[in-house]
Amino acid sequence: MAKAGQMPRQPRPVAGWVAAVAVAVAAVASGAVLLKPGLIGAVDVWPHLVRQQVVDETLRAGVSPFWTFLFYGGYPILRFYGPLFALAGGLAQFLPAAARSGR
């Protein structure tokens, strides 16, 4: 029984915590691959990692990351896909190393 002046307790809907549990289970299941040691084994990961590595190496060499001589006689590595991931990842790889070396 509710006391005088208080509303009676309403049962909480189950959908709220069921959705939260479902999101948590999905996050753990989909993110488990990121917690394993080594590189991610998805099919299209290696080109993204190569672009990131090229950006890091060209920044260390002090040249533009949009053209590289690491492939063939020269290759516009960041021309055919959006370069934002490669630039952000390459900078994230380059900046701590540059800070340690005092560049």
C-alpha cells in the first residue's frame, strides 16, 4: 500500500533493461575481435593498414603522403579511397614517435 500523498509503485517495463543487455552482448561479441593479439583478420583490413603505414613513413621522410614510390614506379595511394582514416591513423602513429625523437 502507498502512504498518503505518494503514488503507488508502477512496475518497470522489461524492455528497458532487455535492450541494454542486448546492446552490451552485441558490443562484446562484435568487439571481441579487437581484443585479440595481432592484426585484425578481416578481408579488407590490410589495405587500410598499408595506407596508414604509408602515411606514417612519408611523414617521417617529410614528403607528401598522397603520392608514394613504395608501390611500382609511384602510386597515388590516397587517391582512390577517402584518406581520412589513413591520415588520422598515420598521424596517430607518427606523432608519438615524433614526440619521443624530438622532431
